[in-house]
Amino acid sequence: MNGYNIDLKKQIEQLEKIVHSNKILESILVKAAEIGLKHYFIGAGCIAQTVWNYQMNLDLMHGISDIDFVYYDSSDLSIQAENAIIDKINSCMEHCPIKFDIKNQARVHLWYKDHFGYDIKPYSNLEEAINTWPTTATSIGIRLNDRKFCIYAPFGLNDLFGLIVRANKAQITEEIYKQKVNKWIAKWPLLKIIPW
């Protein structure tokens, strides 16, 4: 497998090559850099699934249901402020054939219990939020800074390139993990699932 068990610099080069190959994702990264947000990432499933598709010789958009666009702004935690950013991003991404899941990670704690059934502490920054995402392979964010890749991957890239799905137990439950695994294995049958 390309990118698995090689040094980090080569893994990053491989990731950049794969992302550039996904023309939809590449255009989103370019457009996102023009919006004017400072603390944001395109991340999670759309990045991991692009790599999985590349590794399995599938269409690079196979199985990708949305684009996670996360940002961090603690200056205004109102839903109105978040909706204004959502509208701005969506208007800039009108060309995109896939929907966006846009969230201010500074306000996730305000709705998390209603959605998942338990409280979480507020995140102090965007990277802390990514540290809690459900699996090691999908805990990843990318953006362009001056046309150069900025990558945040707290668990590294080896599980991603090795098609390994491993729970990040910082926040999710076993039930949430199993739901994700069942959904993903149906689309990417070569994934190696690490039991909870």
C-alpha cells in the first residue's frame, strides 16, 4: 500500500499527491483558502475516504457523503453567527457537487448532549476538537496556507494509509464506533477493523 510504514515526510508527500488527484477536494481546498477564515480545516471522512479510495482503486469520490468544514471562533457562540459563516461558505462553494457539514467547534458542547446523549467539555481550540474525532485515521484536517498544505493529524498517518480503522476513545462510545464501522465496511471492504 502506498504510504504505509514509510517515514512521515514521504507520507505527507503521498497524501498531498492523493488529495491533488481528487479534483473536487482540491478545488474545495483552494476555494476555502479564499474565504478569509483563519482557524479552519477540511477534514475527517472526506480526507480519509479519498485515501481509502486511492488505495482500493476506486473513484476518488466513492462513498463520500459530505465535506466536513470545521472552524473555531469563540468570540460569538450564537447559532446566528454560525449560520452566517455557513451561508458564506456555502455561497463560495456553489460549484461543489457535494454537501458541506460546517461546524464551529467552539460551540459543539452546546448541542452535543442533545445529539449524542452525553455532555462534553468546550474545546479550547480547533486542534483539541480534532483530537477527539472518532477514529485515528479520520482525525485529520487539511487546509492551504499560501498554497502550501497545512496538515493536522494527531495520530499520524500510518493507520490512514494502512486502511486501519481504530477507535479514538477520547469521546465516542462503542455504539457510535460500531455504527461507523458497519457503514464504512460496506463501502470499503478492504478496511482492517480493530475491535473496540
